Amino acid sequence: MSLVALVLPLTGAQKPEAVHVRGALYALLKEHAPELHDRQDLKPFTVSVGGAAKDHPPFIRLTFLSEPLYTALAPALHDLPRRPLSLGDRTYTVTDVLQEGHPWAGATTYPRLFQTPGDADLSLHFATPTVFRRHGANYPLPEPRLVLGSLIERWNLYAPLAVPSEVASRLTEGCVPRFFELRSRTVYAHDPFTGFLGRVTFHLRGASADEAHWLAILGRFAFYSGVGAKTTLGFGQVRPYRPTPGA
């Protein structure tokens, strides 16, 4: 019942495109976990790229919401530093496979998430463009019901215990933004997609202890699950944060 976020630092001055990283991961899936390769529902992993700024070499970030999937792929992933990695028209060298020691790396378990103290506030940093599918179109605004609904949907697919329906209704319908600092960004990947970036604090007024507990659990889960659409293409990478006093 593990959740894992791996960071793979790369050589080179330019970061690869997430679509090429996803293609490489799909090749590993086809070889080591073909039953997951062919699934049409939400995938139990995310793919993103980062770095490539001054003093920040590029890196790949892979997260896994399913322990069987990670167990199947772990040997191949940890073998990557031993051979060149072709992504698109470039070849990279993976210098390490980090599960700790990087802000975007980590590991936990679903039971451990239940040890998170409850909080009626949920503060999230949306670090890559985030977008939702709504009525067949892309919708780039962090409405509470869309953010919480995305997290609950992923949690219920892969966690051993579902969010109770009455709690899910309270979180998606009762949470409101109490602070936000956002901007839009358009990404050109085949078609242009506009998403939002930045920080949001959601508040659940009159939260019961159970509701506050689930809100905090989902906040920690977001670090691994991502939020919204296209999380296997670098969108919707999120982590909880502590707001400054007064925010």
C-alpha cells in the first residue's frame, strides 16, 4: 500500500518533454505490467519534468499510487543510471534515482496518511499548469469541487478505504477559497492548453473532526496523485504548503 515519488536527475542543459518521458514509461509498462498498460481509466502514476534553469539540472519525476505497479517497475527504473536514455531526439543519462533528498521525492503508505492531523484549511501549491475537463472543454480554474473531486476520485480508485460519501459531499460542496495567488500559463503540446499555477488555501467552515481529517489526508495524497487532467503529461503537479501568517 505504498505511494512513491521518484526524482531522476538528468545530464544535459535542456529538460525533455513529458510526452517523451511518458512514452518511455509506457514501454516499461508494456514489458513489465502489460495489464496496466492497456487500462483506459485513470492511470495509477504521474509523469512530469523539471529543472533546466541555472544551477538546476533537468529531472524526471514519476509518482506511483499502486504498490504492485511500483514493485513491477522498480528494478527497471533503478537500472536506468546504468544505460543511456533516449527521449525524443535527445539522449540523456540518469545520474541517480532519488526517493528522498529532493523536494519532489518521497514515499509513504496509505495507512501512514491516516496519521495526518486534521485541519479545516487545505493549502496547495500548484507547481505545474493545472486544468480540468468540464463539459468536453479544458477549464483552468481551481474550483473547490473540481480540486477536491479530482483527489477523491483518485483516492477511491487506489486507496484501501474510500472517502465516505457524506464526507466527500461536504468537502466538494462546502470548501471555499480563503486565499489564492494564481496566474495562467499556456503550454503548447500538440494543441495549446491553458492551466493555472500558484497557491490556494481552501477552508471548510464548521468542519467536523472527521471532515478535517479527510481534508488533511487528501492534501498529503495530492503530492503523489496530482490534480486534474493530463497528470501523465506534466500537468497538475501539486504539493501542500504552510501559508505565511495572515494568508
